[in-house]
Amino acid sequence: MIFINRQEAGRRLASHLGKYADRPDVIVLGVPRGGVAVAFEVAKTLHRPLDVFVLRKLGVPGHEELAFGAIGSGGVRVLNSDVVEELGLSARDISRVTRTERYELERREQMFRGDRPPLDVYERVVILVDDGIATGASARAAIAALRQMKPTAIVIATPVAPLRTCNLLQPEVDELVCLEMPEPFYGVGQFYQDFTQVSDEEVTELLDRASQQRDLQRVQSTAASSRR
């Protein structure tokens, strides 16, 4: 299956998540940047609030491409103890890298959300959406980070991921919804006709639109209740 763009992929994905529509205990989180474009369509179709879930890799000093952990929205941190022990990373190293990445995470959250507070994940069903998942490393870090925030359930939803990655993620979440699980898999972009990079400004705009739609729905719901 080839998706036309992220918007169409999001609508297709939402059609497989219908049981979560209109449930007050459900929230949708998009992984920036491309995942937010997909998540916007999911949240709009399900009539559920949308937020962004920012994840920052903690890279080994001098070998930043190698991650020893990650931090995510909500102030959570996940460490890979095997990497920390094998490389002998000190508490000072870990703290310094964490501090730097947390600054960048908070900067990006402020840019995306503005003055809006983050959605509360505690005892909610979280649908975490990305535009595609390759190795699953970032998704596993996001799952571990979300678990620390004590949601009722975590649902991973993505239009496309390789079968081997889905098999890896399945035991770690309450539900995995993936429309296509192709093998061989060379990259997410090969399954989209239009895979244009999503800008920070577009992410901000989508989150603003989602917030405005939720405000309108609340007003309409309140008005309908008052007429009864």
C-alpha cells in the first residue's frame, strides 16, 4: 500500500481506531514532526484531544549517535543500563547530557504548545501516533517514558512499519495498530507518494487547530446540554 500523504494515512489509520472515538479517557499524542500530521487526522476523526510527545535521545559524549537513554515529555527519563555500565558513564556525564537535552526538549515543547499545558496522561488511554516506524528504537523509548507517567493503556498507531519491528513492539504495549507491515523495508518514505518534511511551524499550526476544534466542541456540547 502506498499512502498519498500523511493526511490520507491518518484518515485510514483512524478508521481502524473507531472504538476509541468520543471516549473521555482517550488522548492522542503525535511524535514530531511527521507523526503530528498523522495524529491530527486521527484526533479529529475520533473527536479526541491532541498533544505532542517530544522525545530526545541521550547520546554518549563523543559518540552522540549511540544512545544511552532518552527523555520525553512530562519530565521522564529512561536509561539503558547496559550501555551505561559497559561504557562506564559517570553520574556527572549522565546529568550533563540530560540537562542539555532537557533544555532542548523544553524549548521545542514551548515552541509547539505555546502557553497550553501538556495533556495529562495519568490514568488515560494514550494513542501514540507516528507517520512510520523503522527500527522501533525511538518507539520503545517513548513507550518506556510513557509507562512512567502511569497511563491506563498505551496504543501504538502507525500507518507502516516492518513486520519484525511490529513483533518487537507488540509485547510492550496494550495494542498495536499498523496498517502495513512490509518486508523488505528500506525506509518510511518509500510508502508515501508525498513525504515532504513537516516543519516546526506546521506542527504548531496543527496543534493550534486541534485545540480550537476541541474548544468549539466543548461550547457546542455545553449549549446542547443547556437546551435539554
